Amino acid sequence: MNSIHLDTIDSTNTYAKLHASHFPTDQITCISAEEQTVGRGRYERRWISPRGVNLYATFFFQLSSHTPHLISLGQVMAASFATVLLKEGFFPKIKWPNDVQLQGKKVSGILCETSFHPPFVDVFLGIGVNVNMKADDLVQIDQPATSLKEETGHVWDKKTLLRKLQQQFASDLENFKREGFLPFYQLFDSLLALKGKKITCFDGQKTWVGTCHSLTEEGQLNLLLLDHSLHTISSGDISSIS
């Protein structure tokens, strides 16, 4: 894996997109930073990125534009990080499509961006992990959030955590290239947060209301609507209904 570590950057995804033409195309390039000044998440939400305490990284790689289930790459990264947490003794959940939670609070978010150049596609897969973030900073986040330090009471080594994530994702990406999302379906479905709960889901155009039912083998979400029909959603933003 080609690794690039930066001190201060606007956004690791933005940096990766600006410099992609200089990265090797036969391996993953991982760009990480101590600080992001314009960190962002899905739907252009601001990602709180204080200096030196968290993990901010973007994984750049190329895939064939005919690779199945490309839309589920964010879910693969969520499964990779959840696997790392499971190996560390945590009990994570994944809020579809790709937020990783501990004790019902967000600990990681993922932003997947692509650029198609048939016959291949550039993938910019960003991940932010709250590692050593303090409670005073966590309250600035627009939803309940936690960090590994808050959950365990001790400081974590960011470099070691990133190395474990790199190794896990590199292995998972090879499986994805061969079989699409299917190798991750069982794990993801077992960790699916809000399963059986009433939720809303905004798909970019319409807000759906129903019960979080299950995952498809391609990584999409099955929503059980009020008329008892199943509606499958490929991308969106879900929230629980109290």
C-alpha cells in the first residue's frame, strides 16, 4: 500500500482527487492527515476534524467500471472498520449505509466518491474515526457521538489503528473484486443498527417512513413500509423515530 501522511490539509478526499493522476494505479494509496480544515461527510455535512486526535484518511484505488455493487463500497469500508473494532473487543453496530456506532453513538463516518473513466473508475473512499476526541469536542457534532478514548478511558495509537484498518481493507477489497458485496452481507446484516425499529429514510428526493427490515445481498436497505410492502433503497440518510 502506498501511504502518504500530511500535517494539515483541507480534506483528504479533496487532496486525493487533485493528485490522483500521480498515484500508482496498481495498488491502494492511503492519504492521512493530522488535521482537516474543511473536513466533510455525506451530503456536504461538516466533519469536525480537530488536530492530532482523530483518524482522517482517504483510500484511493481504481476498479473496473464493470465491477458489481460499486455503490456499496462505503458499506465495505464500514464492515472493514467494524471488523477491526470487533478484534479489539468492541461491539459495534453499523447505521446504514456506513456509519459505525458504539453504544448507539457515532464513532466513524465514511464518504465514498467516484470518477468514471471507462473502462475503469477512480474511487476516493474517505473515513473519519473519532479516536482520542474529548467529550467537550464530541458535543459539537450534530448527532450523538463518541470516541475510542471515551469508550475505554485510555489513549489510542492512531498509527497502529490506521495500519490495522489498511490491512483489513486491503484484504476485504480483494474479496470485493472477486465477489462484490456478498462476502460482507452476513456480517453487515448482523451488525445492522435500528433493525426492527421505525425509521425515516431520505433518498435524496423523497422521505420514506417504515421499519428498518433487512439488508440485500448487494448492500441495499429493505424498508418495510406502512402498507407492509418492502421498498429497497440504494442510498439515503436514515433517522430513528422516537
